[in-house]
Amino acid sequence: MLELLKVIFLGIVEGITEWLPVSSTGHMLLVDEFLRLDASDAFKEMFFVVIQLGAILAVVVLFWNQLWPFAKNPQGGVMLKQKTLSLWCKVAVACIPGTVAALLLDDYIDAHLSTPTVIAGALILYGAAFLVVERWNRGREARVREVEDITYSTALGIGLFQVLSIIPGTSRSGACIIGALILGVARPAAAAFTFHLAVPVMFGLSFLKLMDFGFRFTGSELLILLVGMAVAFLVSLAVIRFLMNFIRKHSFELFGYYRIALGIIILVYFLVLK
């Protein structure tokens, strides 16, 4: 029972931090420090990635009409929605840099950079980046207001920024949103494109982690994974709606300050107190 309560809490943390640009990795590091799952290191390494599938399913549910490329033809039959097909092509272009970087560097980063110091440094660095970019953007008119208006070159640029997220603590959504803002994309469109981009990225990463783990689950491990994903899914439904409403009226500066504070807390705890 205690382990399930831990998993429920982890699912809540994942559902919140996967979409807010505050780094789910940094939060999971702290939560696991104080609420350690009674599981092997190999399972936990897989769990902290695959639990994100629950969060991704929330995107699929909320943005189904924008993501599903087929529609009923008025004359009967099925037709392709050209705008949706174009969006998926742009998402595919944006995925290329991150996919290449992950395939080349994932093992090295897991072995050498998944440390509290690196995570804290990335939290602080990109927290400061949010403050700088938002202040730089004040008074500037966004040239891209809708997701459909994102060009292939802009999508590739966002994908290049996503490469930065392979450094633990950066936040995939944070790197993509910062990149989109710099490239002139309005906040709601930047967040929406980031959500769409997460679907193939996180499905791919989860598949790789499951392959590495080998699908050798005990009954309790499978229960832990499914409960964590279910909680992350339910929480993500609320968090995505909140974020889309929040950024229509506010900037990302609040998240910048939060990241800096969290990074400092991690540094103090792991370098001074522990």
C-alpha cells in the first residue's frame, strides 16, 4: 500500500512537471531522494521515462482533432486533413535533430551527466534564459500566432533547441518553448507545438527504455508502472488546460524564477546538507 501511495505521488509530480517548463527530471530527483521506490535501479530508470506515456496520452485526448489526420468526406468515405498532415510533417522535421542527438549521446549522458549538480545547473541556466527571453520579447509582436503558421524552417529551429533537453534538468518543453519564443512564435502556439512534438518524442524514448529493460516485469512492477501512468494522465489533463489558459494572459517569467529557486535548493541539499 505504501508503495502505491509513492507511485501516486510520483504520477502527480510527473503530470504537473512534464508540461510546465520546470524539468520533470529535477523534481523526480528530489522526490526519489525522499520517497524511494522499493524497486531495482534498472526498473526505476525505465519507470521515470515510461511514466511519461500517461502524460502524452493526455495530449492525444485534448488535441485529438488537431492531431488526427483523417476526416469524413461529405461525399462519403475518408479524406486527409491537409493542415493536420502538414503539421505532422513539421513535427517530423522538428524531431530529427533530437533523435540523432539521443541516439549518439544518450548512453554517455546517462553515465556522466545525470547528476544533481548538472540538473541544478540546467535548472538555473534555463530559468535565467526564460527571464531574459521574456524581457527581450516585451513590446515585440510575435510573427507566428497559430500553430498552423509555423514554417518548416521554424519547426527545424525548435527541433534544434530541443536537442538541449538531452542535458538532464533542462526540460524538453522548456527548451522548445524558449526556442519558439526566440524564433517569434506566440506563447500559446509555442506551447501547443511543444505538446504536439512531445507525442512522437516520448513514445520513441519510452519504447527505447522498454527495449533496454527487456519487458521483464514482475506483477508488482507492472502494477506500479500502470498506476503511475494513469495518475500522470489524469493530472496532465488538468495541467495542460491550466497552462494554455495561463499563458494567454501571463508570461513564462514565473517559471523562470521557480526553476532558479529549485536549482538552488537542489545544490544546497546535495552539496551542503547531504
